Amino acid sequence: MLTAADFIPNPYSSTIENGNFEWSAPSNIALVKYWGKKDNQIPANPSVSFTLNNCKTITKLTFSKKENQGNFSFDLLFEGKPKEDFKPKIQKFLERVEVYLPFLKDYHFTIDTQNTFPHSSGIASSASGMAALAMNFMSLEKLLNPEMTDDYFYQKASFLARLGSGSACRSVKGNVVVWGNQANIEGSTDLFGVEFPYTIHENFKNYQDTILLVDKGEKQVSSTVGHDLMHNHPYAERRFAQAHENLDKLIAIFESGNLDEFIKVVESEALTLHAMMMTSMPYFILMKPNTLQIINAIWKFRNETQIPVCFTLDAGANVHVLYPENVTEKVLQFIQDELVVFCQNSQYICDKIGSGAITS
């Protein structure tokens, strides 16, 4: 079993003066939710997610060797323009990963990043953003250590991404990714995300996710604060046990293709996540009235049509509508007819399962 120490490199065998890379990494949507963490971004419970395809961050990293190696040196551009308020998060990330990437102070970096989805649309961009940045840094390390294997490259990229944003470790690979130690899932670990290692039924191939943008504003409680509130939460231990139980259920569900059981687990997980927020101290509610309107409309539609459409939620008000590819036309018509009215500016994004980070 790998430990964090296994990602501390030996002295590099090569040198490089300058260059650039470009990677895109997608967002992901958790089916079993991660909520609560220990030190060093270790999850309090395991999670599993669908890697998305269209909602992604594209990051170009340009690097050049510098004389003074005493400090981190970087410029940050968002959509081609300087973005000073992103810099503290990147600075903190570099400080966390320096022991694993000892070359970081040798170079000046220009990090030029953009999203394919609207910024501040309430879709988690920290997962895709940190994953894309980690892939770029690993590409540089691979030049310095050409003997590196592909397995190690991706494991370490996921490990590094996790240190920037926990769920980012699930955005490196696809299509279904497990993060966190789970007894019945071979190779699962708290250190990085791994591709789900067992059979996945045809029903879940090319699964669709239409994201309804209910509220594009800044969340009133950050995910970091929310995770911290699990430390003294009265229901925390039972919640962590429930996540393990639900992940075990999904192993069988993915193999059998049982959509009814899939819906039960996924919707229960979404509501449990928000129940934990409502019962923490201080308590908070991230759902909006329109979130509840959408949930009720989905339940009514599913009950009347028997079409296997369901919802999940992240730590926010937006609704991810999940459904198999073969009912796409009917579900999109339902969204147009009944759900768009609850979206801010009628906005929604059509996405589906994807295969992880790619270089260009």
C-alpha cells in the first residue's frame, strides 16, 4: 500500500530550462458524498463520483528557470487576465505540495486558466482547476524524471490535486472514481482517487447529467467551513458509516444495472449531505426554494412516467439531473417544459460521464 512518503521523489536525473504544457480536467459529481475531513485533506468517509465531460477547466502552465530560488514565483491569469484573488489559494497549494515537488521554487510559472462553464455558476471549479494544475506540474516532473511510469504519474497527480481540493482527486481519471479506503473495493485509498475496479452495467455507460443552475451566487458557507463543522457533529459517526454502506450497495448496483436501487442511494445521499448541514452548529441551508420545487417536480414526473430520472446535489443550490442515455429526449423535454422556470436566467448545462484529464 502506497504512503504519502512514496510521492517524495529521489534527486532528478534530468534538467530543463523552460517550456509549457496544457491540460484540461473535468469537474465531477459525487454519488456517495464526502463531507468531513481529517488532517492533510484525508476524507472522513469514502466517496464515489461520475467524472463529467463538458464542464472542465483548461490550464496552460508556462515555466522558466530563475536565479533566486528562495520563494514561489507565479503569475495567475483567469481567461487571459490577472486574477489576484485566486493567488492565495494557489500559494497555499504550492506550500502544501512542495515536499512532493521540490522543483517548484526553481521556476517562475505563469498559470493561465479558464473554465468551459460560467465562472461562479455554482459548479465546483476547484475540483477541475486543481486537477488541471496538478496534471501540468506532473508533466514537468516527468521531464525531470523520464523513468516515471504512467501509473505513478496519474496516482501522484490525483494525490497532489487532493491537497489543493479534496474532490479534485476524483477529476484526474474517469469514468467512475472512488476516493477513500473502502474494505470491499480493491486498491481504494484515502490518498488519491482510483477508477472503480469492477463491472459497470451498460445502463450506466454514457450516463447523462443536466445541471440546473438554480443559484449562481457565492455560497454563504464555504465547503471548507462545512467540512470542519463535521468535527463535533452529533450525527457524524453514523453518517460516515452510512457512506460505507451506500458505497457497498453501489458495487452491486453498478454490476446489476438496477436503476431503481441506484436512484434510492443517490437521492438519499444528496439529502443526507444537506441534512448534515442543517444539523451542524452553526447550522445552515444551501438549498433554495427552487431547489425543492425541482426535486418535487422530478419525483412527480418519475412517478407518473416510470422514467428512471433522479437528482443529486453538491454543497449548493444547483440540481444535477441524472438519467440513462436512452431516455435523453424525454428528460430534456421535461426539463424544458417544467424545470427551466426554476433556473436562474433559464440556464442549464447538458453534460455526461467523461474519461478524465487530457493534454492538448
